[in-house]
Amino acid sequence: MLRLNKVKKQYEGFELNCTLEVQEGCITGLIGKNGAGKSTTFKAILGLISMDGGSIEIFGKPISDIGIQDKEDIGVVLSDAGFSGYLTIYDLIPMLRSMYRNFQEEEFIRECERFRLPMNKKIKEFSTGMKRKLQVVAALTHEAKLLILDEPTAGLDVVARDVLLDMLRAYMEHEGRAILISSHISSDLEGLCDDIYMINDGKIVLYEETDVLLDSYGILKMTTEQYDKLEKEHILRCRREEFGYSCLTDQRQFYQENYPEIAVEKGTIDELIMMMIRGEK
Amino acid sequence: MKGLFIKDLRLLKGQKSFFAAVVIMMTFFMMTYRNYSFVISYVTIMFGILTLTTMSYDEFENGMGYLLVLPISRKQYVIEKYLFSILSTVTGLLAVSGCAAVISGIRNIDFLWEDWVSSVIGSFMIVTIMLAVMIPLQMKFGAEKSRVAMMLVFGGGALIVYMGMKLSEALEIDWTGMIEWLESLKTAAVFGGFFVICGLVMVISCQYSMHVIKKREF
């Protein structure tokens, strides 16, 4: 569905170098701290910024060949942009109807009402969460094949986040669809994504299926003496702590079986991210 | 492109205070003055530059980036802006001309065809120059920064005109023949020639805007 091959973009003090793939039928997550390159990656995919190198393919076509009809098959949420604040939802309806052949007008109105979005109020008066909900509803109601969602849950309360994630799960019940999603709330991605890319300083530092990440990865906590004796073959990152060392492994069971004296924790995705980013190789 | 037209019309729907101000000004001038040249130019120009307002609204909170991920192309966006500007200018002209015809009839004012033609030419010239310069500037720099760029461009333009006048004085170029030739032309010829020139200026400006927006990052 979507393939990025060594996509490069240089800014002063930042360089993106990203390779990732989103398979049909999959929800792929992109996680990383603020400024890691998530939004730059999304903008490159959507052709909003030029690339300094590499290639991007959507639906098997280079992005330079992506036409208006292909764009109808893509639903987008951007973290730092949205519909003009001077329009109302009622203004958007005829506009979206004439832009998308498969615009589901009734569903759009129904979902807007479900999220209690005011139909006659200018969008600039919406809260951040309301603007995000509107973008999500618009992205989901024209039968897109690919959703590109940059921080769709930002600014949403817990209930709205849950509703939105359910909507994404329902969207994926149809065949031939895929989602690329980023979020700074990793618990959102834990329960949603099939696979996860972790990006840091513009580079993909980890790719793993979510199940493997949660089942096989772990954090070891040990004293300096225990660390010195440890087999480090399956250690991905280490960090010096007051008590000794914390280590990230992708073979949790191996250490649980062979080093019963060491504390082995399953670790949340947030903890794994922290270790990948702040730990040393 | 239909979606873009709908968006721009809906954006203008929110400009009730602007339209109310234009109607009040127009009514005031038509009821108090006997020459309608100014009011026709004024309304036509105000309607002509509405496109720039829609562009500012598109830019609001980085909205352009989101607009361009919808099923439209950058080229379509540019073309729509130029077509919309022509449409809004002509609408303004027709509306004010209609009002002028009715009110001049009621007030028994002899509103001359020649006055109307000169108003149309004057206002179209101003609208063409403003849009041909401002649309590409706004495409390149966005609504805020383009104001500074506009001042520089119009300042530079005024300087060039001034230098040209001084130069023609120094070289003792006689423009009388040219002016007499223009005056000898028939109204239709002047009108036609003028619109061809305006059209060419807009086409050149449109081409440049396409070049600008193609390179812009959002």
C-alpha cells in the first residue's frame, strides 16, 4: 500500500532518513518523541514537502504519479493543519460531496453528531480535540483505502479516544485497506497496531510486530556485578542507573530462564521507547 | 475544481459585514453624487480583490497543507483562484452597473456610456495589476509576509514609472502622437485591446503562480 525507501529530507540541525512499509490489511504505527521526524515523514508521504533523496510509492505508484483520483482513496489527519477555520461543517458538506465520488454524507453527519461537533459554528472556534475529530470523521467517510493519520488522538479525552480507536478497527474490517498512524500515546498504538516503527532523530531505530514487541521484548534491571557477567548477545540498549544497569532485550524469556536472579520486566511500549532512545548500544 | 469554488463561495458567505459595508458605501455614493464612475470602480475593485481574502482564509492555521491533501492538485488550486477572481470582479461590476442604471433612472441622471467604459477600464486595470502581483506573492509567502513583499513590489513599480517619466523628459520623447492615436481608436477596439492585455497579464501571472506553488512546502 505504502512504501518509503531511504526517504531523505534535510533541515538545519535535522535529517530525515526513513524506510518503512505499510502492508494491505495492516495498521502500522509510527512512534517517537516530539521532533523525531514523524510529521516530516507524513508530509513527505503526502507530497507537502519535497524530498532530498529516496522514493515513496503509494498503491504501487511513485508519489509523483499520484493523481486526484488516487487522492480520493487516501484519508488524512494532520497534526498541525486542518480545514479552514472560517468554514462551518455545513459548508464542508457540499465541498466534500463534490470532491469525493464516494463521500458518505449521511455517515459524515451522523458521526459529527455522535462527536457532538457543532454544525453551524466556525471551525476556528472548535477546540483542538473537536478539530481532530472532524478530520478523522472526514477521513473515514469517503471509503478511502489508505488512512494516513498523524496524531489523530491528540487533544481527545479518554472516551473520545476509545470511540475513535473503535472506528479505526471497524474501518479495517473491510478488505484492501491499511492505516499508517502516529501517536505520542503509545497505549493507543499497543492495542491497535499490527506493527510499529520507532523513529528517533529522523531515523527508524526499531521495527517490530506489536505482538513480538510485547511478548519478547523486556527490560532487565541488575547490579553492576550482574551486568559484568551477563551474556550481551541479545541486549539492544543499556543504560547506567543508580542501582547498576537497565538493559533492553528482544529475548526476555532467555534471560528469565538463564538469569533468575535478575529482575526481568515486560515493560510498556513507553519504557521500550525510552530505552531505545536514551540507552546506549 | 467545483469543490474549490464551493469552498470559496462559502468562505465569502461569512463576509456579511464586508458586503454590508460595500452596499452602504454604494448606496451613499449613488444617492449623493451624480457621477457614478467612482462608485463603479470602487465596487468592482472591492469584489475583485475578494480572492485575496479567500487565500488568506485558506492559509489560516496552516490550512493550505490540509487543503492540498484533499483530491485537488496544486495546479487546480491556482487556476481556480484566477477564475474565481475573474468571476467575482465581473459579478461586482454587473451588480454595481445594474444598481447604477436603476438609480440613475430614478434620479434622472444622464449616466453616459463613455463614463461607464472608462470606469470599467480603470477598475479592471487596477484589479488586474493587484491580482497579477498579489496572487503569486501570496502563493509564495503566505498572507502575512506577502504584505511586505507587496509594498516592495508596488514601491519598486512606482519608482520604475517615476524613472521612466524622468527619462522620457530628459530624452524629450513626445507622447502626444501616441495619446492622439489612442483617442482616435473606437471604443470597441480600446475595450478589446485592453481586455486582451489584461488577459495576457493574468495568464503570465497564473503561470508564475503555478511555478511558485509547485515548489512551496507546507
